[in-house]
Amino acid sequence: MNYNKKDIINYINNYTKITKKKINFILNIFFKKIIFYLKKKINIKIKKLGKFIIKNKKNIKWKNPITKKYFIIPKKKIIKFNPSWVIKKNIQNNII
């Protein structure tokens, strides 16, 4: 199941009765801070949630099976999320 920001806002609103406008404001700050630190190449660890890690991918030599031509896919940086043991445990026990 995929969640978008609107789903998260509605979920929090139903459990806490905080206004959707305030929840949206808080989520915007949260996401902006994560993006800010990742742009500075700083890995982020949030206790009981997980880690956001920047990984470097190398150049990849790829062959088109139809034309038999080789292409080089340039190196890039990706963001990887590693969930904490708390989240993994809750998923395995179907708590979440």
C-alpha cells in the first residue's frame, strides 16, 4: 500500500484531532529538514524510525539487446532508507 502526504495528514488527524493545517505545516518542516541535510551529504538517523543514507552508484555499462550497442549509464547518488528494528519488528508482527 502506498501512502501520500494527504493520507498521512488524514491518518494523524483522525488519531490526534490536530488540525490538518498544523499537521501539514509540521510535515513540510520535517521533509524540508531531511532534504536540507541530504543535500549537504549528511546521513540522517531518526531513532525508532530508521536511517536515510546517501549511496553513490558507479557507472554502469549496459548493452542494448536489440541493437547490440553499449551505453554507459552515468554515476549517480541515490537515497536509501533503512527502517529501524522497531519498525521491522512491528511489520513482522502485523502491528502497524
